Amino acid sequence: MNDAMDFQLTRNAFGRLAYTGADGEVHDGVVPVHAFPISAPLEGIALVTADGRELAWIARLADLPDAARQLLEEELAQREFIPEIRCIRSVSSFATPSEWRVETDRGDTTFILKGEDHIRRLTPTTLLIADSHGIHFLLRDIHALDKTSRKILDRFL
């Protein structure tokens, strides 16, 4: 396994990540995998082959050269779709299933919450909410929500 500075990352002709190790061996289709995508999104990233073999461990994205860091940020953004809820506009009912209208960092959306058990507490102030299609929404800090959003959320916690 290599450290973060003795390899190169490029995109192959098919747009997939290609890893070239210090020994010159090229691995096409490598995948970046976050150890802690929510609590430490800029740290702890493994580069793994299609069969799951780890090629490199990156302690911090900031330690990489700009080009490699940008490639990894693009790849991770495509793989990890977790919109962050900024505001809860309304819910159709305080019983589940219910339709939630929310504002996220990626725009306004509507989703169905099948049950209260689909709201998972990650920390005392951070929640992960799964919709009926399995899409996860992050609520990073319940205390940062406006009063109306907190009041709605409290009915489900």
C-alpha cells in the first residue's frame, strides 16, 4: 500500500480513474472510498481496485497535488449523493408515511418518509434521513434549523 504522494491519478479514455503506482503499474477503474464521508469528508480516503484491493490510503485530501485532489473530489461527488437539508418546508402528516417538502444544498425537493425508524441519529445533533427510494438526506445540525423546521422535526423524534 502506498502513501498519498507516490502515485499518479488520471482519467482513462472511458473517463474512469487510472492509478499509476511508484512501480509504474497502472490500475484502471480505481474507486475512492471514504472511511467517514459525513464526519470527516476531507480525510481518510482509500483508493481501491474493482475487486476491492486497497492501493493507497490518503489521510487528507489537502495533502495531494491540485490535479489529483480535483479528480478525487469530482469522483467522490458523483459517488456520494447525500443532499444536506437546510430547511423543512412542510410535511403532509405527522403520521408516517408522510411527504416532506425540504430545501437542501442541492435545491428544493420532496420525498416520502416511510417511518420514524428511517430517521437515524448519527450524533446528538446530526441526523441521516432515508426516503422511500433509499436516498439519504443529511441534517448536519438540528440546532441550525429555523424554528419552524425544528418544530416539525421534533414531532418525528
